[in-house]
Amino acid sequence: MAIVITLDRMLIKRGMTLSELALRIDITLANLSILKTGKAKAIRFSTLEAICRELQCQPGDLLGHDPQAGDLPPLD
């Protein structure tokens, strides 16, 4: 997938563990781990909002686009 999740970098910048974030936003560690590893197929805006609130960041700090990482060829 061409969408890259940079949650791990933001956690390091904020000195927070994945477990701590999971507790703060009331989401299971397993679901947050799926998001962190880039295996999630979707994310609710409410979850994204909660992550941004706790990490004091913007959605763009957590999500990126890398056409080289995707399985589909780029559109011409």
C-alpha cells in the first residue's frame, strides 16, 4: 500500500509507548499495533483524532504517501 504510517516515529518523538497510547485513547493494543505496522485497511476519523490529540500532532504527521511502497502502478 502506498500509504505509509509513521506512528512509531511520533511515539518516539513524544517519549510514549504504544501501550500507553492505547490506554489513553481506549483502543486495544492489538488494533493499535495493526495500525502502527501498516497492516490496517482503514482508520476511523475518531481514532485518528484521538491519536492526534494525545500525541499533539496533525494527521499528516502520522500518514504519508510513498508511491514506491504501493502494489499498484502509478496513474499516468
